[in-house]
Amino acid sequence: MREKVESVLNKVRPMLQGDGGDVELVEITDTGVVKVRLTGACKGCPMSQMTLKNGIERILLKEIPEVKGVEAV
């Protein structure tokens, strides 16, 4: 599952990197929660929660049914 998640994250990375940020996969829990770390400009951005939920989480849930949610760490 880690490879699937990395593959999907690679699809959203160019958008994040275009704004000076990035996303790093930290962990996938046994319950299907993907834990990520937003880095660069995304780290302290006031819009980071929206990016996480409306961007990263939405795409992961759509493309990988085993994923139950996404959390920032």
C-alpha cells in the first residue's frame, strides 16, 4: 500500500512544489490512516489544512479505497 500512496502523492507534488512546498509520507496506520508531513512553504501556510483535506486526502480516498483518512503530523 505504501507504493500506491507514494504514487498518488507524486501526482499532487508538482502543485505543492509550484508554491514552494512539498509533502512527505510519514506512516500508514493499520486502520488505513495516512500520516503526512507538509514541508517548505506548506508547513506554516494558513491554507495547509484545506490543501490536506480538499487536495491530498480527497485524491487518496478516491484512488485507494483502503485509505480511510489523512492526518498531518
